[in-house]
Amino acid sequence: MHHFPSKQHLLLAVAERRFDLAAELALTAPADTDGLGPLRLMLQLSGMFQSQPGLMELFVLLSAEAADPGSPAHELYAARYERVIGELEALFLASVEAGHLRADVDYRGVARECIALADGLQLQWVLSRGGIDLVALTKSSLERLAPTILVAAGPVDLSASAA
């Protein structure tokens, strides 16, 4: 109680730390040379989340609380979504400019779908008590998405680094 006015504020500080760790991973991601960088980043993040089950459970718990506009979690999560969606959209648009991704795609929408995938799978992971493979399901979904946005569509393996 000395550092935080309530237990919820302490939990929010932990959630903010998780967001910071994800942002650090994004900042240290290798340069995108083939248009798949944003999808590889999403896959790396899923691995990070799966390796931190307690933080994933906390994230899901606070996500539910954030739905209430009166909750202290609401503003944190709303701001997080807008920032992350914008950053992911910018990564996709940089790949469009580089000629790797199709220009006729709504990348803000794709970014929202990627975040929805990540959050939905985390919820399912928590509800199944770790009974699903978060990384494998994320990889499978992103590999289905990739050919629909790449200029040169074909089979995609996000495990492989860019050539």
C-alpha cells in the first residue's frame, strides 16, 4: 500500500511492465527484408507470452476489467490498443513501401485482426489452463494470412528468417 493506492493499481503496474517488455521485443526485432517482419514479430510475441503464464493470466483478467469505462484498466488498455495497432499498421505500410506487401489492403484492419488473434488465443490458453499451443496456433493463422498480403504470394514459413 506504500507504493500503490490499491491492489488493482499494483496489477496495472505489472500489466504496464508486460506491455513494456513487448515493446522492447518489437524495438529489437530484426529489420524486415521480405514483408514478413510484422508477422514474425507477432509470432515472437506469442512465444514471449506463452513463456510467462502468470503475466498472460493477469493480462486476460485485467482485459475483462478494462471493458468497464470506470475501471483504472480501461484507459491503459484503450491507449495500448491504439498505440500497438498504429505501430503494427506502420510496420505493414513500410513493407508496402518496400514493395513486399500489396498496396490494396486495409493494414489498420489487418493490425486489428492480428491483435484480436493474439488476445483471443491468450484467453483460450488461460481458459484451457495451458491446454493449447499458443505459438503453433498463432503461427498457423499468420501463415494463412501472409499469402493474402504478400505481393509474391506462395507458401510461407514464419520460422525461417528472411533471406
